[in-house]
Amino acid sequence: MSYTSFSVENLQSMDRIPRLNLINSISGYKPANLIGTKSESGNTNLAIFSSVVHIGSNPAMLAFIMRPTTVQRHSYDNIISQKYYTINHVPADLTAEAHYASAKFKREQSEFEYCGFEEQYHDGFIAPFVKNSPVQIGLEFVEELPIKVNGTIMMIGAVKQLHVRSNILEKDHALNLDQADIATISGLNTYYRATKLAKYPYARVGQFPKAE
Amino acid sequence: MSYTSFSVENLQSMDRIPRLNLINSISGYKPANLIGTKSESGNTNLAIFSSVVHIGSNPAMLAFIMRPTTVQRHSYDNIISQKYYTINHVPADLTAEAHYASAKFKREQSEFEYCGFEEQYHDGFIAPFVKNSPVQIGLEFVEELPIKVNGTIMMIGAVKQLHVRSNILEKDHALNLDQADIATISGLNTYYRATKLAKYPYARVGQFPKAE
């Protein structure tokens, strides 16, 4: 099987767009999430992110990576000023709508309206959830960690409420994402649907994993 | 469609294992990566991670989240002492082998040998790559960012070399992960294979995305 290799010098001398396409692909499959916020003046905002990462279960915390100078600055401003935001999974049949949320809409234009999503509010939580998303997470902003080497920011939030479609909640409380029919992202703009291969028990030395 | 809701109090009062299963599932699909390292005394180590995240393309940098007190401490020690490590995608037909790498092997036991992977070395890079992995990334450790709220660590590395199977490199330099036939992970122990739904052009206001 033949390989194509890139040295750090090759990567540095590439044109910007092919380098963006390549480097955004190399981590593998990424989660497809819509982050919902509301501004001080009440405008809602929805932005697509593929950098949400688990950082802890007790207390439950998620983080995501933010570039402070992009269109996604609206999300940043809203999170900093209002402290609450939502993370919602992208249904596999709404990837065009979700991708459209990455266009540079104006601050007063809500991506909910322009991209075809409906706002939903739960239990007095001020930030808007995406209606019909199979996993809706309400978070409170905890802190931002500046990543000084390249000016990005890691935004950390604590899970305050969680709404999951009942039919995807398995007996052990894992979520069946297959059943949820959500999307996963590669690179900047390619969307995939996944199907389950295997669920393995907790791995122990001397017991080669067998699918449950 | 009926939903099951969890408040922060519900999450806090859950038993540890169901909470781990649930909270590790809520971010969506995660990348499946094997991180290869070598110790000062020459022992190789391979660990599975699902927290690799893109943080920049120029210079190309990836990060991952590390819990310092787990079996994965071997990876941490090797990265800190040797400065170089590899990130390799998990082939969809080797998920049992990859999951086995999460068992608590001893420091002197190489997961390469015990789990059924072959070491490969490129261009004088000291850390071992996973042979036949369709995407092999060689990184140099840049810095660790302590996430003080829960004691985890964000490990940041710069891409020094990259080897991708030639048949997955598209014209625009995005990688075709479908063709690569790699796995994606949900939660702690469920592995999926993905198939492409759509690739969209760069999104612009007024142009609803149409698949290429």
C-alpha cells in the first residue's frame, strides 16, 4: 500500500487552502455539534463546531476550541456575557442546514431562522436548544484557557442539564449514537453517518476483547 | 419523540459507572487514535485515545486530553522524557486490538506486541508508528496546559511529519476517511464505521449548501 509523506517543511510551504483541508482531516472523525447561544440583547445564535471534547465526568464537563477572530466570535461574546450555552448533536439528515450555520451571518441574523432550525427552551435555561436534536446539553461557562502557541482558546463548560432521546439511552446509560442517527465530520466540510461495529467490555490484561 | 432529562443533581447522584458511560457519550462521535511512544530505556508503548482535537493548521498542531493518574501515564512519561510521539488512526477491522490497548499493561510490556500491532519507523523519528495505519502523524511535544478544574491535562504537539495512504488523499488535500476505513468511537467502548453523506463547499450567506 503506497503512502504519501509530508515533512514539516512540505506543510509550511503548501498553499493555505490545501493545508487547511489536509490538517483539518488528520485527527480522524470529529463530533458534529451546534452550539446555541443568546446575546445580551436577546438575539439567538447557532454555530457549528467539530472540536467538542470530553474533559471529565464528575463533574461533567466538555470543552471546545475557539478561534477568536472568526465568525464564531458571536458565540464567544454570547458565552462570555450570558454564561450559558447549549451543545446539540447534528441529525444526519440536517447536515446541509448545519453546514450553512458556518456562513458569516450578521450578529442580528439568527442562524436558527436562516438555516432552518427551531429554538427550544427547557426548564428556565436561558440559552436556546436545537429542537429535535437527539442530544441537547445545557452548559454553564467555567473558564477559558488561552492556547498561547497559536492564539486559540479552549472554552470549558460544566453540564447543567442534559436531554437525550429516550430510545437512544442504553441500559448501561451509554448513548446509542447509531440509533440517534447523528452525523460525524471529517475536515472542514464532509459529513458522515456511522454504523456500529462492536461494543467491548472494559479491557483487562489477558482477556482479548470480544464484542458484547 | 420522548426525551429523558438529567439535571446536574441527577448526574451527581448517579453511580460512577453509568455516569461514566453517559457523560463519555454526550459529545458525539470521537476520533479513534493510537498514540505511540518510546521510553528512555527503549520500551515502546501504545495507548488508545478518543480526545485528539485539531488546534491549528499553520503551524499544524493537535492536542489531546490526558488523565495523569491512569494507565495512560506511561504515554505521558514517555512524551515528557522523549518529546516525540505518534498519532495513528485505528483501522475499522482492528477495533478489538485497539480496545485491548486500554488494558493496564505493565510499563515493560509493549502494547504493540500484546495487542497485535507492528512498529514502524520513518525518517529517523524516534517514536514508533503503527504499521499499516492509513494515517500516521509524527509529533513533537510543545506544552502541557493544566485544566485545573478537574486535574486533567491538555497535551499540545506540533506535527513534524505526516504519512497518509495515497489512495485517501483527495485532490483538494482533504482525506477521504471513508476510503481509509478507519473507526470512530462513542463513549468508552463502542466502535463505529462511517460512510460519507455529503461534502459541501465553503458556506456563504445566501447560498444554501449543495453537496459537491
